[in-house]
Amino acid sequence: MPKLSKGWRRSLGVAVSSVSMLAVTSALAETVTVWCWDPNFNGATMEEAAARFQAANPDFDLEVVIFEREGLEQKLQTQLASGVMDGLPDIVLIEDYSAQKFLLSYPGAFEPLGNHIDMSKFAQYKVDIASVDGTAYSLPFDSGVTGWFYRTDILAEAGYSHEDLVDITWDEVLEMAETVYETTGVQLMSVGVDSATATRPMMQGAGSWYFDADGNPNLVGNPAFAASVETYGELLRSEAIDKSNGWNDYTGAFLSGEVASVVSGVWMTATVKSNQDLAGNWGVAPVPRLDLEGAVNASNTGGSSWYVLSSAPQKDLAIEFLDTIWGGDIDFYQKILVDQGAFGSLLAAREGPAFQASDDFFGGQPVWANFSTWMSEIPGVNYGIFSYEADNAIQASIPDLTDGSKPTEQIVEDINNQVNQLVM
Amino acid sequence: MTDSTSTLAASAARRTGGNMNWLRHVKSAFAYALLALAAFVSIFPFFWMIVGATNTSAQISTGKASFGDQLLINIANFLDQVDVVRITINSLIIAGAGTVATLLVTSLAGYAFEIFRSKFRERIFAAMLLMLSIPFAALMIPLFVMMSRFGLINTYQAVILPTVAWIFMIFYFRQATKAFPTELRDAAKIDGLKEWQIFAYVYFPVMRSTYAAAAIIAFMQHWNNYLWPLIVLQTNDMMTVTLVVATLNSAYTPDFGVIMVSAIFATLPTLIIFFVLQRLFVQGLLGSVK
């Protein structure tokens, strides 16, 4: 027994000293640490940015640490709430829908980048998402500018061309769905029954959101919300629209040709292109709008931005890095668009060759230039702190919406009550 | 009790004759149908995981349920995207050391709770069981602050320590100890063994299969642990298998083929340990001491 404990003590000692040595080496190097969630997307773009910055700053090193997205948020939240800043990264990626939650819940935790970097270089709606009292906190990364990806062959069979899809309302889409279903037997698009995210781009296209500028619920008496709920209900009830359950089911529907189109963020491009058998049979049109005064055929779904932590050991270096590459290297934006399909928010990048190129997968359409145009038209809104909670409240009403017997005003009232319970 | 019931059933069967036979057949057919359904529900995810690993991401998305030819490509992509050696070593250290430490601490506690009598024993035990109902999310922040004060953030110890005194396991060992004959302990005492010697040389060998079952459960718990390692581990060189498998899923364009390979990879160690200890595991759950 005493022999064993001696051995134990020795191995424990080795373990402890090797761990502390690791800690020492990482503290000595001039390393900027980044937390993000997709090694092939945002992680890869950061590696590319680091390689470019290194060319002029040989001492610079960047470590990308990947966590699953929701896990990363939970991790960041736990650590900020505990007040322990050890081991936090210099730069962290946060999804736009969660931006206000972090900025308002942990004042002082994030560096106001607007004081260091000229924010007029970026798409204004992206800057607005991460601003508090007029101060911008993020370096805008990928835009979630929304497009309507459609199968040219199936729609042509039903008698529709690209022009028929441009500048139309959701009511017209529902009529179109009936025709497509009758003539081809294919449903026009898929709508999720597991998560109510279809209403988000509808609302933002109408310049509205679940919450007003002060963050209070903006549901009852908001025509954009009523119209979104109404449209979502019609989509759920239409037999010409597929109902999907889960992400795999949703993407599988359009990849397999079960449905003829998908309305989604520009980041869906890579997934659409993953089935190369359908090359040349896809096109992208602007998103449908709600039939309301002021609604436009441009919106946003998802997207994320980079934030620098105030406690970051390499704060100044991190800001300089972000400003130099992410805030000025137009060639970099061409590279990440081609390699990762990352659609950045730097306005000047739109003039570059990759953004102007046409894509044979989409029948030679200048898809990136189109997305750029739509991006400049997206109305800015305040996502507030509780967007996910509002989604959940809508989700709870899916049975009523599918049933269709309850009047929309009543459903809006129900959702409002539930949001108030969750938020207050 | 059991004997008299079975005699009663047998005489009832004699009296009703063929009728009862027919009923029994229907009953067993029904039971088999139900078991077949349950087996299908348990086995289908495994089947899907293995079939999926041989297909491309697009094929999985479109619901292809037959074997394809992509297995080697998926494995190559998995090895390319993931530092398999690093994460396996990390997970094995955490699960291995965690299992040994958990078994040591919880079996000692379970033994003590059952063997030694004291005024507050039941109250303390009840309080501990009550603590089982506190969700881990509520403990996360204070635990994180604690680990930071100890200077243990981003270390194996930080992952292992909070789960070492696993209350469920203490409960399990206490229940198992109820079957441990006190005569054995008395005899050992008369032979002059000290308490720790009784534990090490009498209790441990007798309860071997209880330990085996506990080892599988504890290993699985440590190997699959996700939330706490996520919170407390910070750098790439400390990542565990479950953390990395989760990141593959959160990609914008997930490669389902690679995800399936990673799922098989993450399941393997638990499966191997289960098959190695299977006989003891079943014995352990039925009760170590006959």
C-alpha cells in the first residue's frame, strides 16, 4: 500500500507540473485566442485572416478554439456570470440574435469596437444589431441576407420563370405553390414544424421585430407580426407546402428534390451546392415580402459577428488584427467567399471580382452581386434579448395555427401572454 | 412464496387444460411482438449510425438506408478534421482516472453508510439523496468560481473532481452492501483485520461484480460527460471526444457521414468495456452476494 501511494504521488506530480508548464507556455507567446463554432466556416475564415496578418507581423499567432454554438454561448455566459476572466479568449463569435442578450446582461464585458474601428465601412443593419445606446460593439462578420433558392427546372415545368418570382408577396407564393403542386406534384417549399423560425425573415423584411427599440414586446397591434403569424399558419395548412421536422429533414427535402425551393440565409448556399447532381438547375430570387406598407423583398436570417472581450490579455493586438484584415482587406473577403462561402459585411468588398462573378451552379446568375444588393436593402431592427423565447411562444401555437379555427388575433394574444410570462 | 404460487398456477393449468395453452401462446406471441418492437427501437439508431457512416452526407440527408461505399472517405475526412489521438488520450485520462476515483470514494462511502451506525446516518443520507434533485446547471457557476480559486481551470482535475463523490453511486453501493453478510466482517474482525483491511481484502473481492457494474456506469458517465468539460476546458489540447463530436454537428453544412463515423468512434470504448465486463455487469445488477 505505501508503495502504491508513492507511485500515485509521483504521477500526480508529473501531471500537475506538465499542466502548469502548458499554462506558462501559452501565456508567454503573443497569441490571440478566438472562440467560434464551425471549423469549416467561421474558424477557417479566421485562420485565413491570421495568415494574412502574419505576413506583416511575423510574431503574431492565432489559436482558434471550436465549441458547438449553443455550448459556446452557455460557456461564455457561465464564465461572465461567475466573474472569473481566466482563460476567456480575446475574440469571440456571437450569433446576431444573441448579441443584445450578452451586451445588456454583461455591461463592460465587451470592448466597444466602434471607438477603435470606423463602423461606416460595414452594412448598417449589422452594426445596429450589436449597438447599445449608439455605441457599436462588434466587428460585423457574416451576413444572413436572405434569398429564395429555387429549382429552375421544376418551376419551368409549372410555367414559372425567374421574373415571376421577383418582387412578389407571400400571398402570391401560396397561390404559386398550389399551381406547382397541381402541375408537377412537387411541393414548393418546406416549413419547419419543430421550430418557428419562418416568421423571423418575414418580420424583418417589413422592418419590424418581436420587440420595439426599447426591448418591450411588440406583438399585439403590430400588423407585421399579425401578418407573419397569419402567413405562417397558411403555410402550415397548405397541402402544397411540405412540413419538415428537424434540420436534417428540412435540408433533405430540397436536396432530394422533394420540394422545389427554400427561403434561407446566404449561408445556405454551400448546403444547396452540396448536391452537385443538380448543378445548373438552381436559381436564387429575392425573398417574398409581406403584403404591407413599407415591406421590402430583402431580409435577414441568422448571421454572426466578432466581439473583443474587455478583459482580453491581447486586446489591443486583437483590435488591430480585426481592423487591418476584417476592416480593410478586400482581397481577403474575395478569398473567404470563394473558399468558405462566407458572405462578409464589409461594403467595399462588394466591388471585388469574386462578388461580381457568376455561378454556373445557379445557371450563370451573378448570385453574390444579387445578395449584395439585397443586403443593402435589409431594414435594421433591434433583436432585443428574448428572440428565442418569442420563437418558443410561436412554436407553442403551432397546433392552433395548423388547426386554423382560432382567429389570428386570438393566437397573437396567446403568444403575447406567453412572451410576457417568459420575459417579465 | 414463489413455490406456492407456481404450484397454484400449475394446478390451474391442469384444470383448464388446452384452453390455457392457447391463451399462453397468444400471450407469448404478444410479448414477443412487443419485445421485437422494443429491440427494433433500440437497435435502429445503431443500424442507422453504421449505414450512415458508409454513405455521403447528401445520401444520408435524402434518407438512403442501404450500405454505400463512402466509409473510407468518411473515416479519412474524420481523421483529417479531428485530432483523434489527442482527444482520445484526454477522454481516456478523464474517464479512466474519473472511474477509479469515483469507485474508490463512492464504495467507501456506501460501505460506511451501511456498516457504521450513527445517530445522524439516515438524515445525512436523506439530505444527500435530496441533493440529487438539484440540476447541475444551478451548480455550474459556483463550481466554476471554486475551480478558478483552486487554479484548476482547464485541467483534468477540474473535470474529474466534481463527479468523484457521485451521490447516485454512493446510493448504489449502499444498496449493494446491504447484501454483504455481516458474518464475514465479524469473522474478519476476530481474525484481527483492521477496518481498511476488511474493506480491501474481504469486501472488495466479494463485491467484485458490483464494482464491475459500477465501473461501466461510471466510465460511461465520465466518457459521455459534456456540459461540465465544456464549461471548464478552454484550449484545443484539452478537448474531449464528446466536445469535438458536438462541434461537428453545429457546422452550417454538417457532413453527416463524418458525424456518423465520429458517433461510432465515441460509442466504441463504452461498448468494448461493456462486452468485456458484461457477465459481471449482469451479476452486479442482480446483486453481488448470493
